[in-house]
Amino acid sequence: MLIDTHSHVASRQFDADREQVLARAWEAGVQYIVSPATDLADCADLVTYCAQHSRLYMAAGIHPCDAHSVSGEGWLSDLRNFASQSKVVAIGEIGLDYYHAPPDGFDLDSWRNHQARVLNAQLEMAVDLGLNVILHNRESWDDLVAAVAPFAGKLRAVFHCYTGTMEQAKPLLDAGHLVSFTGIVSFKNAGLIQQTVRDLPEGSLMLETDSPYLAPVPHRGKRCEPAYVADTARTVAALRGVSYEEIVESTGRSARDFFRLPSRL
């Protein structure tokens, strides 16, 4: 079962042709799409889109780059209301991002501390609601792993857009977490990531597009779409020396289990 486990369907880049984008995904054989939110407005839009498409599911969360959009405690009630919707299958996209500069009103330390508080509150919410989480990392690996560690045994996480080594992945997998791969794995300069894909045990990885970003070869440089998860699946299958059908089945099984998706359409 071909599943795009991370596609930003609510992105403004899809405003002009969102229905056509989704239609192309279904035509390409994508069975389900999981779309993570980045802020509360995204959550509201995704609730609407998911109600219109039976094969579209969502995650509710505040992206670390949008952590400045929330303050105090009221946002937690709003997010919990969204996260309680029937089509919500995870809390996400949440995490830490040390790459982008702090927004207005924050210096570096206060920005990172605010991100950490927003992340921790969402991890606690995920435990309360019995949901797994979709994690974002950008130049924040050690702090992100440390933030998730206290929740071992209480929830599972997928480290999305994984670009690390097998050595970094192993303790996460041992704790029950997963990693997922975008079109980056198809890039010519992705040797380290490709080796990780080869070495990972079956059942430990999922596929995603992170659309509208990171389009795989042969679409690199263009707007990414969920249909392109099929191209990433072909690359991963070739790297692991298995058939396309085998990688679709194994990654789809992992995704259905992690997100508790229906086994049949």
C-alpha cells in the first residue's frame, strides 16, 4: 500500500490546484496521504480537506518555525480540539529548528527556549490523547533526541525527512521510533543517506514527499506533489535491492501501524 506519510496539503502552493494534485496522487496509486499541520490555521484547513477526501488524514501540531504564533496556554486548548477530530492520526509537525533565524521579538536563547516549551507541551498532549508524533529536526539533533527521551514507552515518533546515519538511527529504532525518507534520497549527493536506507532493518522506515518541497528525481527543482512518493519508493527499492512492490508493501505496513490507518480503503 503506497502511502505518503508527510505532505503539506494545506500549503498555499496548492491553493490553485489542490483538487487536481490530490487526483494525481490517487491516480499514481497513492492509497493514503497524511498531512501534518504547521499552525492552528493549517489545522482548521486540514479538517475541512480531510472531510472532503476519505483517503486524506492529518496531524495536528505547531511547527517549530511557527512556534512564535502561540503563547500562553490558550493555544493548547485550541490544538487539543483539533487533535480530537476523527481524521487526526498524529501530533505534528513538531520539533526543533535551529537553522532559521529567530523571528522578531526573540533572541537566539529565548527563541530556542520557546520552541522547547511548545514541543514539550505537544509531546505531553500526544501522550494524553494516545497519539504518535511527527518530528522535525533542523540542526537540532541532540536537543531533539533529548527532548523525546523522557517519553520513551509512552509514544512513538517518526523522525521525518531523515538525513542521518545508521548509528544515529539505531537507538531510536530500539526505542520503537521510525524514520522516513523524502526525495532527498534520490539526489546525486545523497550517498550517506542512501547507505542508511540500505542498512535499515525492514519495518523501520516509511516514505514521504514533504510536498511541496524536496521533489525527487526526475522532478527535482519543481514543486513536489504527493504523487511523487512513487518515485521515492522506486529509489528506495533499488537501494535495498528489492522490488517496488515489496518496498510499497513493507513501508505501507509500517505506516498503517504507526498512524493506525485502515487496512482497506
